[in-house]
Amino acid sequence: MDLDFSKENGLIPAIVQHANTLQVLMVGYMNPEALQKTKETGQVTFFSRSKQRLWTKGETSGNTLSLVEIQSDCDHDTLLIKAIPQGPTCHKGSFSCFGEQEAKGFLYALEQTIHERIEHKQQGSYTYGLFQKGLNKVAQKVGEEAVELVIEAKDNDSNLFKNEAADLLYHFLILLKAKGETLKAIETVLQERHANG
């Protein structure tokens, strides 16, 4: 990656996106040393213009950004950093420096929570308990929730319908995990179908 650091006095803007949801989390600046440290440690590091030194995101708050991918723009003078945040990104406590989590983003964050509960074998977790019962039980639960949603669709109680829809979506995410698939993979299929008319 041959980057042009000459335009901004040795710095280039670095836009940070959530790796799963693509929501923009923050913008910082990097010099070559910050970029190198980010690559070496896997923790997003910037050059702080106010402190005039390298600054790893979360070094005092603990709200780090774990690196997933780095891309350069077409002019090689701006970076796009995809990362997974550990806690709020904004120093004011919000999910992003540009506001709170978006609705689409929450589904991906929920998928990540499901993944973590299962991978960490979180005892007492409904999610992990269902996953432990195996694929057939998870699939059966999705079927039950789908039937309940259809039943509620025939009635006029909007609140019950929305709750059943949420139950179905939650269990669908567990089924995706049980099958080794992701929400992004399903989204890609839909995007391909959309592109093909």
C-alpha cells in the first residue's frame, strides 16, 4: 500500500467503520508510525494532533478498536479502517461519534452477541442453552416461532405481531450460527437477487 502522506503535513485521514455493520464510528488521522503500529498490534492507533503523539484508541478508556481490514482510497491519501469496537467509540459515550447505533447495525451487533455467548459457552444463557441442544432443536424452534408469527399476522394486535417477528428473527440468527452461516451471507444473496432483477 503506497500511501501519500504529503498533502496533510505527514498525516492522512482514517475513517473507521464497524466491520460487521459498516456504520461509520469515527475519523482520526494516521502518520506512517500509527499505521505500522495498527498493523503490528491489531489495535487501531492514530496520531493525536492535540497531544502530538501516537494514540491507541481505548488506551485510557478501554474502548478499543480491533482491526479487521485496512483499505486505501483511489488517490492513496485516505484510509478506510474496518474494526470491531469494544464498547462505545465516542469519547462522549455514544456508540459512534456520529450518533447512536443504526437499526441495521443492531442486527449485526445482535448476531455478534449470539456468537460470543455461544463461543464463550456462557452458562445460564438461553442462547447457548438452545444451541447446545443441537441443530434439530434450533430449527424446530425457528419453525415454532414462524407459526406463531403467522397466527399473530391474522389478528389485529400490532404489539404481539412485532414481538413474534422479533422472536423469529432472534431464533433465525441462532440457526444461522448453528449452520455456520452469517447474516452478511444472506444479505449478499438478497443483493445478488436484487441486482439480477
